Amino acid sequence: MREYLDLIKLVMDNGVRKPSRTGVDTISYFGAFYRVNLADGFPLLTTKKVNYPAVLRELLWYLSGEEHIRNLRQHTKIWDAWADERGELETAYGRYWRRFPHPVQKSHAPVHETGIRQAEVQEIDQIRYVINEIKRNPNSRRLVVSAWEPGNAETSRLPPCHYSFVFQVLDGRLNCHLSQRSGDIALGIPFNLACYATLTQMIAQECGLKLGWFGHTIVDAHIYVADPGTPMAPYDHLAGLKEQLTRPPRPLPKLHIARKPFDDLKFEDFSVEGYDPHPPIGFKVAV
């Protein structure tokens, strides 16, 4: 996919080297943006093989609203490094997608000693709101889902990276824009792209819409880099990304989703047709 290769080159050519929380340096670029037309095919990278079953398992776990990884761990270990010993995950995206805490002040609620009336917490299903609102008012400009909760962000080991996304219906097509505070170009971005493209297709199908554009803004777009012969050398991603730049993109595959209600969709209801990628490239995760 040419848009992804252009993103790699943008960061490589214009980024600045700086330290990171992980102990591995990055080449960092501010404010990267790209967009892909989902009508042209499912944007699963072809310049390397992407583990789409893991992408789909992660997405369905988000949509379950769970805040622990016990069920996800049966299929993929991608969140193990950030969960506690009980399998609980502070930054469980689905917890906020499906059960965002909303404080509501009730007239009968007790008053705190500061004089402020205490609030009761209600849980908001943002995904269901978006689907219902698209069906009711497709011209709405309020089709927003947020995974950023400030209290959680202060204490979490890894606050949400892809923290907010917005849908737009235009000319019978569903567009999606994702905002991401931090994006690992080699490992994270291919997963994020496939994840949100899948979600957009799920919602478009549920609402009787065609596929439009996926736009993606990455505030800190970065490539992990380490000098040869140093302890961090195995975490260097430059060589693998340079290899991808030499590989010509192949035709995009198609994603097929069973015609079932949104919340009834299971792993077995998804299939990818015509995926013919170049061989995998191994990248080590900097935790």
C-alpha cells in the first residue's frame, strides 16, 4: 500500500532522533497524516504479512467491553506486557468504547462537605450511540468515540495511543478519522489501520452505507532505532522498514463480513479474500 510506504519515508526523511520511555531511541515526526480509500480494497499491508487474525481478535475484544485479558489471552498475547498479575488492564479500549463513565449530578444526591453535590456514574455505550445516531441522523457531526479518560491517563502504565475516532457520512459513504497521540510505524500502525478499517466496514454494513475514506492523524509518529552492537540493537526497526520500501505493493485483498447484526458478529463471520503479501518481517516490541 503506497500510502504506508510514503508514511515510512516521511518519518525517515524528516524525523528527529530522541529518547523514549522504553529506553529505545526513536526517529520522531510531528503530525503525520495519511488517508486511504476503503472502496479500493481492504488496507491490509502487502509489503509484509500482517497477522490479521490477531487484529480481529483484538478488535472483537475491544467491542466486548472487557477490561481484562483473560479471554483475549487465549488467542493472542499482544496485551500481556501491560496487564497486571490478575490480567486486568487499566487501558482497556473497549471499557471506554462500550462503558465510558459519565458523572451525573442528581438532585437527591448527597452534598459533599465542599458544597458540591456528589455525582452518580452512568456508563455510556459510545459504539451503540454512533450506530443509532447514524441511522437516525446520518448528517450528524457528533459521531465521536473517545478512549481518553483523564483520571485513567494519570495512572495507567500505557494510556490509550489511538484515543479518539470520528465518523462522517457523506454521499452515502461512511468515513472514519482516527486520532493517535503516539504511533509505532513498524508494528502499531499496520494493526491500527486494519483494526479501524474493519470497524468502519462493520458499522457501514450495519447502517446500510458504502465504504468511504479512512483518515489517520499521528501526533508523534516514530520509528524505533538503535545503534549496532548496543544492548538495544535487537529493537531497531529501520532495517525492516527499509526492506519494505524495496517491495512493490501488491493488490489489496477484500474483507467479507457475514450479514448479521453488529453485536452478533463473531470471529468466524470474517474472511479475507485475495491476500498475497510479501514475507513477514520480524520487529521486536519496545515495552
